[in-house]
Amino acid sequence: MRKIKPSALPRPIKNTEHIWIPMRDGSRLSGRVWMPEDAESDPVPAILEYIPYRKRDLKRSRDSQVHSYFAAHGYASIRVDLRGSGDSEGVLRDEYLQTELDDGVDILKWLEAQPWCNGKVGMIGISWGGFNGLQIAAMRPPQLKVVISMCSTDDRYSDDVHYMGGCLLNDNLSWASTMFAFNSLPPDPDIVGEKWRDMWMERLEGSGLWVDTWMRHQSRGDYWKHGSVCEDYDAIQVPVFSVSGWADGYSNAVFRLVQNLKGTCKGLIGPWSHIYPHEASPGPQIGFLQECLRWWDQYLKGEDAGVEDEPDLRVWMQETVKPRAVYKKRPGYWIAESSWPSPNIQEEVFPLDKAGILKPGEKPVGKNGPQTIQSPLSVGLFAGKWCSYSKGPDLPYDQREEDGGALVFDSEPLKKDLIILGAAKLHLELSSNKPVAIIAVRLSDIAEDDKATRVTYGMLNLCHRDSHEEPEYLKPGEKYRVTVHLNDIAQHFPKGHRIRLAISTSYWPLAWPSPEPARLTIHPAGSSLALPVRIDASPADDQMSDFEEAEAVRGFVTTVLEPSEHNWVITRDLAREESTLHIIDNEGTVRQEDTGTEITKCTEEWYRYLLDKYESPNGEVRAVRRLRRGEWDVETVTRTILTCTSKEFRIHATLDACENGRRVFSKIWDRAIPRTLV
């Protein structure tokens, strides 16, 4: 990525470190603003990013690089801390509450009234900011003209960090623990003044234990429908640029938004993880901030930047690669589709039999009777994270060890290249010996040396086979027809490679296992794999403009005081029959030289189980956060442990906060949550 010196920017800018934004109820949110120096005499459009990730310290470097870039190209760019986060007043009690969205509308009204703003606003955000950009757009505030939404979803239950196919994800625990740590930090005294300690105590006492809330909503009810814009796509009437990456957890939503939004919606998916594409890994990185400027210029300045002429969908077609848990770059090439669904995609159905995956239209030879699978809990140790954050080796590793605990169907070596784009579907005829069971399905690329690289996967809680809103127990022994939807993907399988379909009854620790071990009986004669085959190159491939080189504004100087460490470590204690995945996300300690703030950030996660004991899986997350500057020294330690029985989940959590080495707050939570068909 090319770093641009501030002196080389096209327009001189000024930065306001802190500004109070009044809300309708008298509370105030804290914002930081970058704008052209002459904006007050020549008002400009505004860009809003509205998230809870602390603009003063934890996201300061990234914010400076991105928002000063927009400002230097003729926009007032503003970063606002959500109510109860960073330097804003109040308490943050959950994600995407109506209060948050109403505050967002208040911010838009406030921006319209500023002398340096011409009343036109665009919203941008990754993850949380991508979510609330879409959610606020659905409220139709007149000031909002365009949204750039990265790594977000339209469906908070079916396709978010909490549940997948009705299965409880452990990213739910990990993410809840991340917000537990974020919410424990105080505002900066240099911003809010002497009341910082009172604001801190209010947050520590009031934010709550979010993992408890999320796990009490185990099916898709009103709680999850709130903020899920798929409930009414027509409510969004502004242009939307939806962006994600194949290593991200949110790529499926890009396809749905492009398909269902009635107005202009363009989709972009690279090989990236959960990060801005101009600094992304795996590469290649692209000039994403330049792409954003095209959208801002088109819809906020009324200039023809060619956005409407672009294909609806641009994606990175991934080529074959050896399985590794981390990549600097994924080989592949850009393709495009003028619309989605695309006439270039044809569903081809591959029957299954005991011998493997048959060719479309091929009939089984000989007997094709049922097969059974009851997987060990070890299947999933090499699955990687549901959502990669490019921190350590968090991508799926060689799948051969996983395949040993799965029911496997292989194709013959491919006679020609096979290219897929979209969502594969596995249609199964099956029965279970237990009333609650899950199924995990993996599609892998098998090289000529037998190395297995996972291409995509899907999961289904079989109690959710007909509905996520009204799940039903299975009747042991009864035969069902179910469909497992795998994540959308773009993959180029080369001639000579094989396709592998692997089916397991567990996928720990990516997802929580069923209450007791279940044995599934699969009937291959009534089962098939449907692949979205790209039958021809699209004319839109040649209509894409080339991406520019990735660039951003050079940030301020930081000094590393303690080095970082990122790793995933798997250990197996054969004497105790215990296996553990230990995730280390230690960002060390850095000093931001412009403010003098020293920041320590370290999170560790442990996921354990005992061999074949379904009441043994447990997850633990411990997070340390410390902020220091002069005589101001605060530290918080949060710890969350999730265990289970066959009937309930149990949460034990602790929060300790210290000021200048002395503990000033401590709280313990112990909760039991009934399992409801999970």
C-alpha cells in the first residue's frame, strides 16, 4: 500500500479532534472531523462513520488514514463514537438497538445544519458500521444519499457472527468477549474532562453481559429480525456499495443485496479477510479508497464517475492453492457479472453413490445403500475461524485430518477445468438416531498429491431443517429430505484435481456440538450435490475498469514498546484425552506519539474438549486492555467461560477494572441458559 504524505494531498485539510453532537434526549456523542480548510466558506458533502471502536485511541491510526484522505478530496469526513463507547456519553447495552439508529438519524440532521456541510451525507463502515449504515438507510433519512457497507449482513440471525444454519457459533462467544473488553474502557479525560471516572463507572455497571442476551435467543425471532434489512429490502432506496472478502464471514450478503435491493447496488468481493481492501490480507490489495471516492463523487457531488456503468458484481475468482492457515496473497483473477442471478451460471447436479460424486446424469453402478456417520469432536480443529481477521493463522488448514472423521465422497479427476460462482447446495436424504443433531458439510479441492484445500462449507442444525423461526425435534429413525446451503464462493478447479464432499456430525470449535452424540444415516441414492457452474465467460469481464494501486494517507508515528504475537496452537493431552485450541491475539504495547497514549491490548482464547464427552466442550476468553498517559493509568481484565450440559449452557464471567494499579471495580456473573433444540 502506498502511503501519501499529508503535504502531497490534493487539498489542504484541517482536523477537529473533538466535537460534541447533541442528541434528542440531551445526551452528547463525541465526533472527530476532517474537512477541507475552506469548507466553511464553500460547504461540502459529509461522510459519516459511526462505530463503537474508540476513535481517540484503538482506531485512531486507521481513522486518520481513511478520513483525512476523503477530506483532502473535498469532503467533510466524521468519525462518531456510539452512545456509551469511546468518548460519547451514555451506556452501550447491545448492538444495533433502536436508540443507536435514532442517534444516527440525529447525527445526520446535525450534519445538515453545519455551515461546512451542504446537507448531503454518505455513510461508510466495516462490520458494525456496515450494519448500521444499511439499517439507518432503511429509515430513509433525507440527508443520507449513499451507503458503502463492508463486511456486513442483511440477516442478523441466519448469516452473522452468532448462528449459522441454526448452529451456535463460537464466534458468538469470541465477539461478545471483544465487546465486553471494549465496553469496559473509560472515555479519555483529555476529551471529556473530570467526569471521565463517573462515566467509566456507569459503563462498567450498566453495559451488561451481551453473550447472555444473545444465547437466550436461539431461534430467529423478533430480537434478530430487528436490524435485519432483509425483512424489507424495499425500505432501502439509496445506492449501496456492498463489499466483502472470501475469507470474511459476510460474503453471502453481497449476493443477496445485489439481487434484492431495487435501486443501484453494486457488489465487490476479493480474497480478503475482515478488513478494508486497501490494507487487506490475503491480497491482492486494491485502491479501495479511490473506489469510494467514485461513489462519493457520483452520488454526493453529482459527477458521472462511471459507477452506474460498472457490472453489478465484481469478484476475485480464486485459483487452486496449497492448504495453509495463512496467505499473503491468493492466486486468481477478477471476473464480473452484469446482474445477479446471472444467466452465465447454470446449476449442475452431481448424484452421490458409495463410490463418490458422480458426473451429472450418471447412474450409480451396483448397490447404493445407506451409509452412517458419527464424527469425533476433533473434526473442526483445523477449520479456522468463522470470520478471519488476518491475525495469526486463522484460515482452514489441510483438511485430510478432518476428513478422517467424516463421511467422504470424491469425484473422479476432472477431465476439464470446473469454475463455480455462487452457493453450492447439498440435497440429502437422511435420518438421525437422536432428536437434536447438526451436520457440517465441506467442499474441498483435492490436488494430485492428495492435499485437501477447503473451498467452502455449510452447516445446518437439523431441527432447523424447515424453519429458523419454529424449529422442531427430529424423530429418531424417520427419514427426512434436507438441503444444506454452503457459503457462496468463486473457485476455479483445475483439470486433474478432484472435488471432495465431506459430511460430519460435529465441527468444534467453530460451532457448538449437539447435546449428545448423534449418528446420521445418509441415503446416497436420494442425495445430490448442486454446483453453480459458470458456463461461459461474461461480457462484463471486459467491462471492468482496472483497480488503482492501494493507497492511504500516512498516519502518525507510533512506537512499539512491547512486540505483538499472533498464533493458533493445537495441543492434545493423550493421558487426559483432552484437546485444546489456544488462540493468541496479543497486539503488544504501542505509544501513539501525537497524543502520548500507551495502549496495551491482549486477548487469548481457549477451546477444549474431552474425547467423546459431549458435556465437556468449553470456551474461555480472557482480554486485557490498558491505557496510560502521564498520571492516567487504567486497566481492565475481562474473562468469560462458556460450558454446557445436555440441558443448558452455563456462563461464568468476571470484570475487574484498575486505576493506577488499584482495583476500583469488580463484578462476577453466573448464568444458566436452557438449550432450546441447539
